[in-house]
Amino acid sequence: MQNDTSMKRRLAAILAADIAGYSRLMGEDEAATVRDLKGHQAVILPLVGRYDGRIIDTAGDGILAEFPSVINATECAVEIQTVMATRNEGVPESRRMRFRIGINLGDVIHDETRIYGDGINVAARLEGIAEPGGICISRQVFDQVSRALKADFILYGGYALGWNKRARTAAQKEEDAAMLTLMRLGWGKENPAFRQLFTSQFIPGGTKEQADWFNELQRMTVSGEMAARMHEAGGEFDVTALLPQVSVPTLVLHARDEARVPFEAGRRMAAGIPGAQFVTLPGRNHLFLENEPAFGQFLEHARAFLAT
């Protein structure tokens, strides 16, 4: 029976991270994936120590670390994502490595050899629901960092009013209904025609190869029922009343002729946020393609905004 006196309990900020889509990357090219991961880790792992953190585990593509404060953990996470965004420039979209990061403040237990507890389990669950390239934090972390950190918002292709709340023509309503039907009935089928309507809104300027890749990506990552539910949820929300409460510097960017989210929806969102900057980008794609002018302009404006 283990002696309880050898076990110590403390409050710690836990950062959990892994690479989104790592299994796919390994399946496509194992040697290149291992090589690229080691290269990224050589740059990323030292950042933990720079913010007074301690690496707990680096098994596979994951990183588990503890910090003396949530401020340190969050600042480290932001730098990790910023560094990775730079390192991914020039890398083909399908081969980019993007970390998902979760941060939690909670009880951890440690003995002579390892650390464990609910604080770590929650951080891991938050990491699992984070967007690729994003950071998901618990409420306890948010309560502390929102008071202490200077934050900036960069919003691209966004909207405050869901599609079902906006004024629409009869033709637009029929198109929305057709899209939901296609999602539920044919999303997971081998025939990409069921997903092509969706793809044509996200990357109308894409090549056939790019469209085929996006069609397959959609099929592999979500079920038809879940895709339809997400689409419906996006149509029903309305956060326009909350826009005046945004009190941090905000940059809003939107493509002039975007096919997915109306340009006017982005402009109105920016107008509702006090002091927000609004930048118009060229093009029709909701998702940037690496060879289009909007991609370079987006990076230029984002860097200038973050440097101020």
C-alpha cells in the first residue's frame, strides 16, 4: 500500500497540446511527419521553460506542461501558436502542423515519479475541443487572464447574426434547405456531389484538385448529421447585442466578394465593435488559398495590428 505522505497535492496551471490530424499526417508520410515534428518541438519546447513552466510529458505528438500561474501558461500558449503560424508559412496546407491547446487551473497530485489528477484530465479534454491553431481555456483560467492580459481580437470572415436571422430571398431560403438535406442524406457518401455545394461556397476559386481535397476532408472529419446540426446552429445565433461590450483592440477582415458569408455581415459586425478596424480583402474564397493575393494581405495586416 502506497504511503500517502509521499504524495503531494497542489494547485497548478496545466497546458495540454497535440497536433490536429497527426494520424493522417503519419499515414501519408511517416518519415516526413516525424522529421517535421522534431523540428517544431526543438523550437516549441524551450518556450515552456521561458515562461517558468515544466514539461511533464512529450509522448508522441503531445505536450503536457505545468506552470506556476495561468498567466504564464496562457502567454506561453499564445507564443506557441504565433511561432507555429510563422513556421507553417510556405508549407502546403495538407502538411501543416497545427497545435490544439487546452489550459486548466486545478488540483494536481504528484509523487516521486509522476503527476496526475483532475487538473490534468480537464486540460486534456479542453485540448480535445480546441480548434487547430487555437487555445481553449477553462472558466477559472478565463477569469484570471481576462483581468491580467492585454488581448487582441482578429476576426476573419465572421458575422454576428446567423444566416437564418438575416433577411433572405426565397431562392436563398430554398438553397439553405437544400444544403441541409444534402448534408443529412449524402455527406458521408463516396460521391462528392453531395458536399460540392458546401465546397463551392468555401473555395469557389479553388482548382479541381483543391476542391477534391476539401470534399474528402469534409467527409472524413464529420458525420452528415453533425454537419447539418452545426450548420443549423450557425444560422440561429445572434450576438449583436454583445458587440458593444468588446473592450479589446479588434481587427476585422472580410473578402469583398466572399461566397460563404456576405461581405455586409462582416462590415456590420465591425461597426458594432467599439474602435474596431475593418479591412477589405480581394477575392471570393472564405478559406484562403496560398497562391491568392488575399492570403499575403491578411498576414500583412495581422502582423501590423499585433505589432501596435
